[in-house]
Amino acid sequence: MTLEPVAPDQRGGDVGGIDIDTSSESAETESPAPGARPDRAHARQLFADLAQLPEADPERRKIRDELVEMHLPLVEYLARRFRNRGEPFDDLVQVATIGLIKSIDRFDLERGVEFSTYATPTIVGEVKRHFRDKGWAIRVPRRLQEMKLALTKATSELSQQNGRAPTVAELAKHLEITEEEVLEGLESSNAYSAISLDAPDLDDESSAMSETLGQTDAALEGVEYRESLKPLLEKLPPREKRILLLRFFANMTQSQIAAELGISQMHVSRLITRTLVHLREGLLAED
């Protein structure tokens, strides 16, 4: 699989397995949001003043803050494009604001472009990087993240072409990778999001997922011993076999067993002890 390198602040396509439409991004760059564009002349003057001031000048911080506030509508507009994709909107605004600040610090008036045109790829790239690095519930290797993105895009393309969901073999052929790599990429998508075990299984009235999970059967530990004892028990004399049945399955006391069989309690005790020693030696001999 060949993945074309792109600039870190201009990533398009999918983010963390999420299909993101970037076809109209250039148009949105020129016109970020209706009624949200700041005074361009004032903004250009602020950028000119910012470029003239040294880093330690307190006035520089004020101008920078004013530029940030002036372009917050652009930040909110771009962050809104990524809503309903598993991340809180406020967090997306904060991440996008970081991209705005980076754009302000790097912007050069001599480039001859509008600030919104320059800042949009950086802001969008910052949000997409957030999805890539923080959006996965379980961190998986970057290779698998990129594989998942390529599979999402390939699945969409092949579904449109064939009118149905593609098979693993078709995905492998389309991406020129092996079927094992396709399966690995598909399995990695399970790590993108996690659901609490306390969450309802189907709806608010259904039981929690944790209540549907199986538990370890304590009796499983004795399965091997019981299966090994079966042939040894079959070889016991009928009386000894019956004594074990009454003692360990019917939960009768030695006195009750003695009364049942018409023998003394001491005789019952000796028979049980002798039989258990015989069974133990038989198990050890098999090992």
C-alpha cells in the first residue's frame, strides 16, 4: 500500500476511521462563514504592527490576543465541521484555537494572501491531528491507523462501483495488499472507540453489557480430575463404590452409612480411607 506524504497541517480524507469531506475545503477557505469575516484592513494593520514588535514587548501580546478573538468565528466554523464524530465540540474548538495561534505566529503579510486562506489548512490539520492522536480509545501503530483510513476510502469507492459492500479479496486487490493485512486493518478499527460495560446493551431499559458477560465456571478446574477418576471408580468393588456415593454425593455421615450397610462406623472409616488412598495412587501412577 502506498500512502502519499502530505504536509502535517494539510491532511485530508479520513481521520481516525472517519470520512471527512475536503472537496469544498478550498471554497470554504476563501469564504469561512457568512457574516463571520473580520475587518480585513484592521486585521492586516494588526499583523503589520505585530511583525514590528519584539517578542518580549507587552503590546505584542495584546495585539496577538486581539487577532485571536477577531478570528474565533473562523475557529468555531471549522470546528463545527467535525461535530458528531465522537469528540466534544468544546474540545474541538480548543484544538482549533491552537491551530489559529500557530497560524498567527507564522503568518507573513508579504505572502500576499488573506489570513483566513493561510490559517484554514493549519486549523483543520490541527483538528485532524487531534482525531489521529487522541481519538483512538486504544493506541494502535500508525501503520494500522493509516491502513484503516485506506480501507475506509476503498470500501466507499468499491461500494459505489459494485452496488454492494466489497469482499476482503476485492479490498486486497484494490489496495494491492494481502488479505491478511486487510483483516488486520479491519480489526484495528475496533480500537477506535470504547463502550462502558455499564452502558445499556440495546436501549435505556435493557440490562448493562456487564450483566450479559459470562463468568469463569469454578467447576471447570475439576473436570480433568473427574474424567481421570472415572475409570478408577469403575474398577472399585460395589461396596466401596456405594460407600463413596453415599458419603460424597448423598452427603451421609459415616454413622448413617454404617447403619445403611449394616457394618460398624469404624469399618466404614477404614474402607473410605483405603479407597481414597487407592484412587490417589491410581491418579499419580497415570501422571
